Amino acid sequence: MSDSSASERLFEQARSSMAGGVSHEARYAEPFPKYIARAKGAHKWDEDGTKYIDYAMGSASMLLGHAHPDIVAAISEQATEGVFFADCHATEIEWSRLIQKMVPSAERVRFVGSGTEATMLAIRIGRAYSGKDKILRFEGHYHGWHEFVDLGMKAPYDQPSSLGILPGTVDATVVAAPTIEAVESALKRDGEIGTIICEVSGANYGSVPLPEGFLIALRRLADEYGAVLIFDEVITGFRWSPGGLQARDGIIPDLTTMAKIVTGGMPGGAVGGRAEFMALLDPAFEFEGRRPGVTHKGTFNGNALVAACAVAALTKISTGEPNRQADAAAGKLRDGLRNIMANHQVAGAVYGEASTFHIYLGEGAEDGSVAGLGAAKIRGVDPTVVRGIRGGLRKRGVDLMSHMSGVTSIAHSDEDIDKTLNAFEDTLREMIADDVLGRG
Ligand SMILES: Cc1ncc(COP(=O)(O)O)c(C=O)c1O
């Protein structure tokens, strides 16, 4: 349970030394967040010993489950050999070769410190290569927290989400609805757009799915208007398939941003891309009078500890078996959640690709699909209902990732799924009895 006395005490301490008491603002919760002591497989335990079935899985980074023995061994072995040399080393080459083999666009790879750094670097390459300042991005898509991608991250989409954002970066950002028509009209209208970035699942790992055929059209339009196309595969990379959405669907961007699973769940990330774009990072290659054309640094990039963990994880994932297992667990969960909603005549839909699931509670999805509902409706579910689902599951030992969504791993067993479905049914019953949720 989250309302544990240990968590309450720890949060009080945290507030006196950490800004807001947290390291990431999404971890903030009132009256206090839960404090996790350890995690193993599909489970985590808070400081009071309460066990949760985890569907956040390290913000979707743990496809192999928490503390997988191969990962623990790889990290432990590397730790004894030194974690960081600030020099080149062989393991980073092995890591980049695995990515190159799995991710079709990744002819060359550059390691970075996080997903945020990956999108920051990819956009810089896009601007340098195209010679145009403006980027086109989509309403509600998340690409990290830096300046270039702040505008459009959340509604209202014409306002920065934070104070302290340079007006110049706002002026250089065109935010479009994720429709083919909106992209075409933005590109037609604004000749200064040289880079396009897209969360290829649709916003929030597919909570707001993209229209049918959108990415194929995006590739065509980027080519037609000479824009560099970045696929943000920070979540979909290695989750939609071992080579991400692009390997699954055969739609190849110019640049790809990766984090989370690409490191095996350690801090870090990568930009992969076609050789002609990645050449701008090559100190031996002159681009428009500069060597390199695009500057990029970062103390811990590609460090040996993360590289060793990543090689262990990606070697397993490259077989395709982890994706099959995690996808099967999510499929079973989605079917079960859908049946429970139907049995209790609750209006809405359960959907999601690969090893993800999303619950929508509301009208307009009578055919079982949220296609055409739009972000405002899907993400605009009454907060009391969202809190009811999240809180109801939490107190029954099930932790979602964000909103009413989550991800699975290879460690989620049939027993975990059955327990989750029971917790969901009890939560719905309680919400119906309390009149928080109506019947459709
Ligand atoms: C699609 C996407 N891009 C970028 C990021 C930013 O990654 P990081 O949190 O590692 O900076 C995230 C993080 O959730 C993400 O989901």
C-alpha cells in the first residue's frame, strides 16, 4: 500500500534535502509518494514490505524484469573491472554492433546520457543537416524535458509547459495535430521546417494511437519537403520488436532516438542514424567548413558499466524471445481487462501494442477502439475516475505506469496477470458501488 508510514517518514526527510522531495516531478504524489526498497522480476516492495505487481517496470526500461540474473552478473563483473575509463573500450563497440544489427536505420550509433539527450542531439543534427531552424512535432508527444521539445508536450499546445523556456526555441517549434493533413499543411505553409520528430507509438507509448498509415505518409512528406525525419523510439525501440517499430513495420527514419531498454535499464541512451546524417558527428569529416559539423560531448556516454549491462540485455532481446513472452503477458492482460469491463457493462476500451496496455473509461469507443477519439477525450477522462483506478489497484498491490496504462516484461507470470485481473474487477465493483463509475 502506498499510504505506508515508512514512505510518509521518508518523504518528510526528503523534503528537507531534495527539491520538492523528488528526483523527477512525476514521482511527486500527495500526501506522499511510495518509497521502494527493492525489486525482483515483476515485483517491487515498498519500505513497509508491501509487495506490488509492477507495470511501470522502471519507466518501461525493464523488458527482462527487475534484477534479471544475466544483467546482475554483467553489471557485477564489469564493476570489478572498472565502471568508467573516460577512454574508448571494446564493449561500447559490441553494444553499437548489436544496435546496428537490430535497428534498421542505425548504420552508425552515438551513445548519450539519456532519452532527453538523444532527442536533443538528433534535433541538433537535423537542424545542421537541413540548414533550417524549425522543427515540426506533434501534440502531446513526449521527447524529454529540454528546451527544443517543450512546446507541444502538453496542452495548451501553444504555450510552453514551463517558465524559463527561451522564446527563440518556442518560435522554432511548430506543433501539429498528429494527422497527415496537418503535417502536409504545416510543411506547405512553413518553408523553415527542416526536422520532424515523432513518438512513433503515438503519444505516451500509444495511449493516443496514430491514424492508420500516418508514419508511411510522414516518411513520404519528409522526403518531399526535404526534412530530416527522427523516430523517437525511446519506448518502442526493443519493445515493439527487437528492432523497434521501424524493424516491425519497415518504415525507416533518418535518425532514431533510443533509451530505456537500449541500456538494459541503466542510465543512458543512443542516437542511431543513416551514415550520411551521423557523419556530422565524425571529427574526421568536414561538413560546411567544420570538423565535426555537430559538436557532441558527455562524460559518461557509453561507459563500460552501462555498456556491459546493455550488451547482456540486447543479446537476449535480439533472439526475439523476450518480446514474444512480454507481448503474450500483455495480450492476456488486455483480453482479461476487456472481458471484465464488458461483464460489468462499463463503457470504454482496452488497447495497446506489443507489451503495453491502456484502459480508456468513457463513451465513444463502442467498437472497442479509441481510433478517432482524439487526445483530449482519451487523456481527458475524469481525474476522479483515473485516481479511482490507480488508487484501487495500488491498494490491492498493483502499480500502473502512467494514467491508466502500463507495460509488461518477461517476468509477468500467469499468476501475476490473474491477480491483477482480480484486483481490477474488485476496483471496478467498488467504484460502481461508490458511484464513481457509471455503467455504459
Ligand atoms: C518517447 C520518449 N522520448 C524521450 C524520453 C526521455 O527520456 P529520458 O527520461 O531518458 O530523458 C522519454 C521518457 O519517458 C520517452 O518516453
